[in-house]
Amino acid sequence: MPQHVQGVIAPGRNEPVRVETIVIPDPGPGEAVVKIQACGVCHTDLHYKQGAINDEFPFLLGHEAAGIVESVGEGVTDVTPGDFVILNWRAVCGTCRACLRGRPWYCFATHNAKQRMTLLDGTELSPALGIGAFAEKTLVAAGQCTKVDPAVAPEVAGLLGCGVMAGIGAAINTGDVGRGDTVAVIGCGGVGDAAVVGSRLAGAAKIIAVDIDDRKLAKAKEMGATHTVNSRTADAVEAIRELTGGFGADVVIEAVGRPETYEQAFYARDLAGTVVLVGVPSPEMKLELPLLDVFGRGGSLKSSWYGDCLPSRDFPMLIDLHQQGRIDLAAFVTETIGLGDVEKAFARMHEGDVLRSVVVL
């Protein structure tokens, strides 16, 4: 029978979010109902609230989550009730041209639950990134559930569902950071700090954190940055060049998603260096660069989708590294909050007061 649970919805563009009763249907073929234990407040949820993703309101927000599988539908064999899982928003299909070429992290036909969750009056909800996890329970495609060691705290594990995985993956997967490389990370929120962690994990010799907030730069230093640059008071490109012998960084990771910071990343890289865009731009943003500079500098300009991760491979690996003490995922959790505190968490995020607020249920 359908279940009634509490969840956080964004009713309309820039309207305050609110807690409503959500109707969760029984899982159909290939689907699972997951009891949410923790869900991080990600900037992408704020984008949904602002209408910067699309206008398919109302949204059921939340996507950076971990919980327990409660029930599964027909044909589901990879997860069973009782499994502790991290939810992912790129459940690979296995049959598209990317998957068949052995590049499932680029899957062009990722899938979500076919049924829709609703409000009590029958209004269909659009789950953020196909998940909708600011709720006591949610309905997802079973492929969006990745089993990991249940010994890890849910508020820590869930961070791999989006921001931390995006940042670490931007460094180790997309950027292919290697031993001895110089790396610059522009934007030191949760994703940027995760890119710092990923670069350190990959063996980078020099990691330069760039931001306009000294508090964020101090946190990036704690996470493993070797140098910091406040781009409000210094020219970021010149500072990065000065710190890299005048050449620029081997890899520059842009974790803001704005044309101005992307241009900084482009010119702050070494010849034949790599730029990785992992910050999410809004639809109206445009970028203009001299084509001759694009040609003349060589190297690679890459976008990082979800850190180009394969959840079934990367989530358990990173949980293992956390348990070994090689990465500290708990350092990303600034505060734990309740469902009714999400609007306040958005305000704290906007002010730069938190790395991650995490809803705990």
C-alpha cells in the first residue's frame, strides 16, 4: 500500500521550501523504496528551488543521501531489503553506446523510478536529480542504490552521493591528477574541497586553493591545500603562475561554474594543461574565449559529470579509504539538522557559513 511520509518540497520559483506529506507508492518493477537516514544540503537543491534547473515545480528536494532499502519491486536482484545504500543520480543503463564502449560513467540513458511520488491531493512531484531524499522515505530506481559498508555513519556516507564524489572524481577521474602534478582548485565549497582531497589522494605535489573567502581558504588548507590565494585581493592567474614557476598548473579544477572563474582556470593552466569544469553554471551563462588561445595553449578542456564516477566502483572504494583513515569524509559535515531546517541551511550556504549541512532523520 502507498505510504505517507514527511518531505521537503520547493513549491515554486524562489518560494520558501516547506515540509509536506508525501505519498510514496509501492515499488514497481526495477524500483526500490529507501528509508532515508541522512541527506546533505547541496547547492544543486538551491538551484532547483531557484528554478535554475527547470520549471517542473513542485520539486521534492534532496539527493545526497544514504539509507536502508525497505522494499524492492519485481526483477530487482542487486539490492535487498535491509541493505545500507548510498543513492546515486546516474544509474547506468548498461546498453547505451557509452556503456557498450566500456565507458559507463558517461552513460547517456541513466534511469530513474518510473512512478511518481505525489502530494496528498495527487499533485505529481519532480524529485531532485531523480531522487528526492529530503524525506523520510523515497522511491528510486534500484540501480540508484549502491551498497556500502553499514559501519559508516549515514551522514558521512551520503556525502558521496553528490558533492564529495563530484569533487574527488573531478581530480582523480576527469583531471587524471598524477604524482608530482601541480593542481589549482578555484572555488572552495564542498565540491572544491573534495577536489583538494582527491588531488592529495592522487599524489599532487602542489595544491593551490583559490577563493574570495578566507574562511573557506583556511578549511581548504585543513583538507590538504599547500597554498591559498584570495582572488578578491590578488590576481588568481598571476598568483597561480607565480606559485608554479611562471608556467601555470598542470590541472585547474573550476568548482564555481561561472564564466569569470572558468576564464581564470583557462589562463592559469600550463601549456598542454587540463581544465576541469565541475561547477554547475546556470542556463543563461555564456563563455567567450579567443579561439587562437584555445588552439595555441593545447591541452584539454573537460567537463566533469558527477566526477565521471561509476558508483558501483567508486563509492565502496572511497568508503574503504575513509575507514582506513586515508580520507576524512566526516570533515565535510559542518552541522546536522532536521527536515524543518532546510530553508535556514540554504541561507547559511549562501553566506558561506557551512561546508555541508546534513539532514538527519
